[in-house]
Amino acid sequence: MSTEYQRALGRRIAQERKRRGLSQVELARLINRSVAWVSQVERGVRKVDRMSVLEKVAESLEIPLSELAAEAPVFVAATEEVPGTAGLRLILSRAHSLQAMFHHVPVPPVEEIRPQVDQAWHLTHESRYIELADLLRGLVPTLESAVRSAAADRQPELFELLATTYQACSAALAKLGEPDAAWIAADRAIIAAERAGDPLLMAAGTFRLGFVFLGAHRFDQAEETARTAAEALWFMAEENKPEAMSLWGGLTLQRAIAASRLNQADTAYQHLAKARDIAATLGEGRNDYNTEFGPANVALHEVAVAVEVGDAGHALRVGTTVDTSMLSSERRARLNIDLARAHAQRRQIDEATAVLLEAEAITPEQIRNHRIVNQLVSALLAMRHPPSAELRGLAERVGA
């Protein structure tokens, strides 16, 4: 939604609310949202990005949906494709497994392949998608051939590497806003993990699938996927097996995010509390299966949940005290994005700009190619006339 439409929609909702003699508190109750959410929408600092929500607002205001949609249509902004995206899609489109079944090849030593798999995850965390596509273009067919050419006793370890590689590919595609391709990669990761005979690795693939559903706004599917996987893992987590605890905690954090985006604040905070308890038992973050689960990541998710439900003050209180030194640059930058969103909800333009610039210094590629950052910077530009030099420069770099 463009900023102008966003502000126009907010004005129209405020006008119709007053016409009906409703307070913001009363409207919030009718649409099952927080008062802060209603206030932010009416001020044009928060978008309504789901038609179902707009329908509920129109119903509560007793006006046709067309009147709100005509004033401020809900749409996804078209953006230029991030370099590397097409390359990752094409890797999944090639018949690597069929080729491998017809043409057996020498199997390279695992110690030669594993560093490449580790590098794939490093490039994913750094949002270096062109380099990732270049690496996977050779790594995926090598692994697909190796698992079919190797002796039976070597296959489990090779399937484990293949599953981990497909997980990295899925994570990158999910961040790039390619849910269909990311789903395919996650599904292949789960199948390879099953061939490896590793149920925890299967759970890690399911964890990646949860991110696909969150990114695609399929929150009911994200909840169902994370819930059933967490339930399957619980007996191992109860036995204090660290890898299972990390995966259970990561899945529970996904459930918190899904609940917050469905405006189920109480449920979201309940999931956070459970994740916080198991993180305290686990201790410092271990990064099992690239979950980065631990107390710091729980705090990051608490910030994200608070922003989603419109509690900017809580987000800022938590976010400014968390120690992120043990987290990847990707996660540290994501915290700054959520803090910037919280500042924007309070119309603190300079503060929001400052934390976005900090995030850009951490991971330039992620910030400059992130859809949420583009939308956020556009909103900041609309709030400040004229924009500061720092904001104007950032807007140019992110294409806002």
C-alpha cells in the first residue's frame, strides 16, 4: 500500500468512526484490535495489508467495503526482483535427481563438501544471494549425484548434507518473498532428512517451512505446522536434549509471531513465555540447526510481537536492553528493523532512521533488498517534509 493511500484510508476510517459516534476504544473492541492499532491506522502510520481486516472494519462501521477499498485499495507493491532470485529458482527447476539416477559419478569426500554447505548458510545469513546461487548451482547437483552413487553406508551423511543445503536455499527464498519456490526447497529438505534417518533434521526442515508460511501470510498454516512439529518433539525436549530444545523453542517462537499477526496478543505472549522458560534451561544460544535459539532470540521475537500488536513502548523497552552479540548479523539487523517500526509507530522519524542506518551498516544487502524496509522508509518520508539528508540518502539506497 502506498503511503498516500495509507493516509487516505486512515482519514476515511476516522471520519466514518466519528460519524457513527464511536470512540477508538469502541471500534477496537468491535474489530478485535488494540486501541493503539486503531490509532496508528487512523494516523496513517500503520497499513491494513489484509482484505479480511478491511472487511471487518467496513462491517463495524456499517459501510460497504467498496467505499474503503476505493479510498485506499489494498495491494502488494511491485518491486524489482532482487539479484540472485532467478538463479535460486532455476536451481530448483532443474532435474538434478533424474540426471543423477542415469549417470553415476565418483563420490567426493564429505570433508570436501561440508565446508561448501556451511558456506551456503553463511551466504544466506549475509543475504548475499548472487554468491549463494553461484555456489548452489554446483553444490546441489553434486550432492544429488553423490547420494545416489554412494555406497549404502555413506548415504545417510550425504543425505544430511543435502537436507541442510536445501534448508539454506529455502531460507533464502523465503526472505526474498518467493514462497512457492521456498516451499519446494523446504519439502526437499524434509525428504532428504527422512532418507538420512534423522528426525531432528526433519524437524529443522519443518521449521524452515514455518518461515515460508509466515512470509506468505498463511498464518493458520504456520501455526499448524509449528504446533504439530513442536508436539512431536516435546518428549525429547522434556528430556533436556539440547538440539530438540532448540528446535522446540524455535517452533514456539514461530507460533508467537503467527499469533501476533492474527492479533492474538495474549496467545502470542503465552508462546513467548514458554519459549523463554526453555531458553533459560538451555542457556546461551547454541544455533542448533541454524535456529539461533536462546534468550537473546526470544527477546528479539518479543520485540517483533510487541510491534505487531501495536505496543511500541514495550518493543523499545525490550529491544534496547537485549544483548545481540552472539547472534548472526541477519538477526541483529532484523532487531533494528523492528525497533525502527516501533519508532515509526510513535512518529519518531529521526530515531527510526538512526536504527535503520545501524542495520544497514551490519548487513547492507539485507536492508537494501528488504520489502518491509522499503515500505517503512516510504512511510518515514511521508511523515517528514522535507526529509533529513540521512533519510533521503537511505531512501535512495533502498529504492523507496
